[in-house]
Amino acid sequence: MRRNRRSLAALTAAALILCAGAAARAARTSPLTNGDFRRGSGAACDGWRTDAWILDPAATTYAWIAPRQGHPAELEIDTHRDNDARWLQTVPLSPGWYHASVAARTENASKYFTGATISVLEDGIRSPDLRETTGWRRIGFYLHVGGRGADVDIALRLGGYMNLTRGKAFFRDARIERIAAPPPGATPVFDLDAIRRAETTGPIGRPWSLAATFAAYALLGIAGWIIFRRTIPRGVRPRAGAGRG
């Protein structure tokens, strides 16, 4: 009887360990497709597409660098004219906290405008940037996604909004990792729902305040018309019956 109990306890413990390991692996699994860039052909990388502010092929060239001699695969952006260029992937994210990061380096990137980053194409959500010429560094940001989840465009980028630049950027090992919360003092941190609410356009307020605003505009229009009529010289005003045949 005791042996049976011990066996059952051992099996239960083993099952818990396996479940915990599976949960940990799932937490570390990135929702990115081909985040290590191992799969590709020619200049194309599976799961990623290219985009830019200036789409002229003469402005920017893109390259997939296959794994070679023990070195991991890379994505390259080579911008010859000022541009905001990126490798891009749309990623569905469930509610919670995430850390998005990539290893990056730059060659002769302008020091005056936004350099190499990992970013979301929404209102300034991006990592610290690399400018001029640098070695490999891991850069990233923390993102909170609200209760409904969201689809986001993750960009490995050289340049930014109203920050067109030129030079070369190289990227390795992009990740989006689910976390419990950012470490204390971690930066940069973004709340996706708050940013999207701030971007919402159109009338803001309650229906009664909107009606009151239209009423105020109507009263101003009537008052303006009355003042305009009073300022017309008497000789200019049409007489009653004028214009009748």
C-alpha cells in the first residue's frame, strides 16, 4: 500500500515538473515567425517583408544573410538616400506584458537622425537606437497589451517617422518574449492600449456636450448675421418690393 502511495506521489511530482517545464518553454517561445532568420532564399527572409517611406529601389536595398561558418543568420538594410526603411512582420499578441528585442549593429549610420531600432509602427514605440558605427548590441523595449489582445507590426528599422537617415543596419535573433512584468526601473516601457486611445480621432465628450457645442456655434452664426445687417449702410439695404416686375 505504501509502495503504491509512493509511486503515485512520484508520478504526480514528475507530471508537475513536466508541466512546469512545458509552461516555461511556452513562456519563452516567441510569437515571431522565423525570428532567428534561419529560413530564407535569395534576398528574401521567410516570414518577413520589407517596407519604407521611400519605396524607390535605388534608395534602399535589403539582404538576407544565411547562417555561415558558425555565424547566425542576419537581415541587412543598406540605405543610400535618406529613408525610413524596415524589415517587417505582423504579430498577434494576447493580453499581457512583452519584451521585444533584437541584436543589432550599424555601419556609417547618420548620427543626427534615428538609427537602428526594433519598433512597433505606432506612435513612437521603439527601442533605444544605434547610430554611426557600432558593434553588436541587444536593444529592446517593454510593451503592455490590453485585455482584448492586439495585432502589431514589429519592425527592424533604420530611420524613423520624420527622421529619414542613411547607412547600414544589421539584425540578428529577434525575439518577443512574454514576461510577468518589466524589471524595476526598466525602460523604455509602453502601454499599447493607452497609445491607441490617444491616437483616436473624432469628437471627444458626451452627447450632451456635443449638442451644446453645435448650439453655441448656431447662436454665434445668428449673432454675426445680426451684426452684419446692422453695419450695412441704409442706402444699400434693398427697399420693400424692390425687384418686383
